Amino acid sequence: MHKKEEKTMECAARYPIVLVHGVGFRQRKHLNYWGRIPKELERRGAQIFYTGHDAWGAMEHNGEIIRRDIQEILALTGAEKVNIIAHSNGGMESRYVIHSLGMAPYVASLTTVCTCHHGSRTIDRLLEFPAVLFRISAFFVNCFFRLLGDKKPDFQRVCRQFSTAYCAEFNRNNPDAEGVAYTSYGAKMKNGRSDLFLMVPFWVVRRYDGDNDGLVSVESSKWGVFKGVLEGAGRRGVSHEDAVDFRRHTCRSFDICSVYVNMVRDLVSAGF
């Protein structure tokens, strides 16, 4: 007989927690983008909700969906505000929603994980390739993700929104909103073998952007109060996928679920 899991209230934040996924994936009912993390937070008393934006939607398109989802969550729960925890490009989209779409009064905090806040010099180099290559790639990616449920995929525009020039302009136009607490985390793979799926991009990004999680550099992930780099104690490090429990596997040197539990504990301590 399995021992019944004991539920605690250490993650019972004042406001609901909204998880905002990153680029390239969608939140699905039977394949959670966030792995075991939501279940662990709920077991400890947190109210967890998700957004339903596109995997390859541009900032403006996804932002409107995220804004609508937050409004629905507020109406459902009766809460005055929400706490947002966002991974990857979800962090930039959340900042856009907070500032440009006027949702600052309804957001208590934004915690970003492995978000490319300052752009990528690697993407800058890739954008120097002939435009026809991007158009061809965009055609196939957009078609595939429409089949998976995206309403308005725009691979080419999303890629351009990772450039350093775009992010610099975005940061000027979307400063931190008064009354919203901004915190961030980065992650670092320690070598190419840390994540075989991200081995090639890790080495490319390392050449142009330095230490990284296989996609996003540590320096680019810094925004607001930077809480540090997720890298574990072993030789493997932590990849962009590890940061959302993609493999549903706990390494001896690193437990991603505990990281998120501590994130929410911090929110509770801050009165959020």
C-alpha cells in the first residue's frame, strides 16, 4: 500500500500562481510543460494556473492571449492579483503584458527563469543568413505548429524578437512597472554532454554569448533581482529543459522541484 502524500501549506501564496511557458512548446492537459513542478507546488498549498498561448506566436499575439487568461483567472478566483512564474520567452511576453498591455495593477510579482532579456548575439549572427532560408524554415515550422494547435504561429518574427537590437528597444519600451516585484534566475550547462539534445546550440551559444543553458546565456537571463544560476553540484549542470523538469527526472546533484518550492516560499515571505 502506498503511503498517502502529506499536504502542507508552505506554498500557499496570497495570490494565485500563473505559469507561463516558453517558445516551441504548448501547455497540454496530458503532457505538462512544467513536468512534476505544478503537482509539487499544489501539494504544498499553491494555487496553480496556466496560460494557453501559441508555441511560436509573436510577442503581440501571445501577449493578448496571456492578458485574457490572467483576467479569466482573476475572475475565477476572486483574487486581486496574480504571481507570474515564466520560463524562457514567456518572461518577455509577461513583461510585455504587464507594461504594454496595462496589467501591472493585477500582477504582484514576475519571476523569470532562463529568459533572454537582453537578446542573443548568436541569433544576431543567424539573422545574417540569407532571408530566404528563414522564410523556408518559417513555412514548415508554422505549418507544423498549426497542426498542433497554434492559432497564429510566426517563426520568423519570433526569431527576430530574440535579437539584441530588438531586446534593447523592448527593454526601453517596457521598463519595470511600479508595484511589481521582478526576480530572475539563469541556468548553466557545464559541458556539451550535459544535455545531448542541446549539445550543438550549447557550443554555438557559448562561443558568442558565454555560459549558457543550451539556448539562453546567463548574462541575458538577468533581470530585476537576480537570484543566481541554476547549475547543481555535479558535472552535468542544468539545461534550458532541465529548468522546467522536461525529463521528469531528479539528478543526485539537483532537484528542480525544490527550486520552485523555494521560489514560492520567497513569494509567501514577501506577502505575495
